[in-house]
Amino acid sequence: MPVWYIKHSSNTILPDEKVQLAKSITQLYVSYGLPPFYVQVHFIEDVPGTAFIGGEVHPNFAAITIYHVARSFPNDEAKQRFLSRVDSILNPILEPKGMDWEYFIAETSRDLWKVNGMVPPPSGSAEEKEWARANCAVKF
């Protein structure tokens, strides 16, 4: 699963932009062969006056935390290619607003992950392809 937490200043990312971001982020992972339902995107809007950068209130900021479990990067080239794709999704939405943002990706071991109490099928397996086709966890 990839899960994204996009914590942002109040009234900076509009509802239609949230939909656009969620769809673009999901498509990014689907292009790598992940079932769409693996992808979670959570928007968390800061209450005004509760986000501080360098000890000062920042009214126009997004902090994005990305967790990867379903896949890991095989090499540095793959990491850089993925980061470029993330930038191509975020920059067109956040940059025109004059926002500041940062993100990081944390990878964890796949063997510490379950979906509906089941161990997900191996990457690229027929069972995972069935999960992608059904867009939900299917007992196998």
C-alpha cells in the first residue's frame, strides 16, 4: 500500500484539487501495476494558527508524508524517476498558489502488511492481478 498524508494550511487545497490529486496519485501507482484500492490519500487541513515552520505560523504550507509498503525502490535511478513523477503531480497544484511544501517517502517491510486480515499476494502475481482487476482484496 502506498498511503499519503497531505497536511495543509486551511483553505489552500480546494475540494476539486483534492479529487484531482487523489486521482493522479492513484494513477501513478496503477502505472506501476498496483491495484487502485492499495492507494490511500488523506487530506488533513490545519486549523489556522496551528502550523509552525521555523517557530513561526505559516499560513500557506503542505507537509506530505508518503508511506510505501507494497513495493520498494530497486535502485537510486528508480527513486529519482519516482520523485520526478511526484513533483509533476504536486507542483502544478501547489506552486501557482505560492505554497511552500515538502514531502518524504518512508518504506517499510512488506511482510508487516495485511489487507482485511490477509497477506497480500506477491508483487506481479496472478493473484495480485486479480486483486487489481476486482479493485478489492479477494481470498485466494
